[in-house]
Amino acid sequence: MKAGYFKGFEVKRCLLLVIGVLPLTAQCEVMSEIYCFGTGESSPVNFELRTYYDETNKWHGGFVKYASSGVQIPLVLTDHQEEEVSPGRPWLATTTWTEVSEGKVTGEYEMVSQGVTVLSMTYTKKSNGKQYKFSHIWNIDSSLERGCQWEQ
């Protein structure tokens, strides 16, 4: 068989998958969030985190994009826990995202928040276990259309 046959087969298979999923997306209400994070050092490491949720279909996804590279790195939601710390106050939420690069798990992001306040964000690199701490940069210009607008 020719190599072109398999390429054509894969394209047709992908199209069928997309067409099959389209009816589901018509019933979805995907919620999106964007967060900007940085190390705040003299040579800062900055990244944006975008998350997408569809509670109707129980789907969660996201990506990070570092300011230095601009490449989107896919994330998979692997854990989300909430606890009530004080009656009448927002719950404390711990969300864990697994980073997948080139088909391999390369790290993990853990965000702790209470209401709209991000209390901590850490990244753990899988290859060496090194942990990096980031601060939420809430006063930066950002939008879902343009992302985090890092100073040039």
C-alpha cells in the first residue's frame, strides 16, 4: 500500500471525529480563565495559564505559554480538591495540572486559590523533581483574545 493511502485515511478519520463531536459542542458552555504568573526576579520567568471548563460534559483542559517562547504546552487536569476553611468564606481550592510535551509528562502545576485570590502556584519538573514558585500577577493587562501582555 502507498504511504498516501494512510495519510488520506488519517485525514478522513480525523474529519469523522470532528463531525461526530460537533453536536456535543453545540450543547457545551465552555468557561475560560486566564492567569498571569511570574517569578518577580531580576530575570523573571513569566507564563500565562489558560483553563477551559465544560461542566455539562465534565471536560477540563488548558495550557501554559511562557513569555520567553510563546509555545503553548498542553495541560491535563489531574486533581481538584476544595475544602471549607471558614463558614461564609470562599472555599480553599487546590488544582493540579499535568504538563504534557511531545506526548510525555514533563511536569506538574499546582495552584491553590480561595475565591478569586491565588495563594500559590508551583511547578515541579518531572525529570529532576525541582520545584519552582510563581506569584500571581493580577495587575497586568490580559484577555482571552490577546493573553498576558508582558512588557517588551
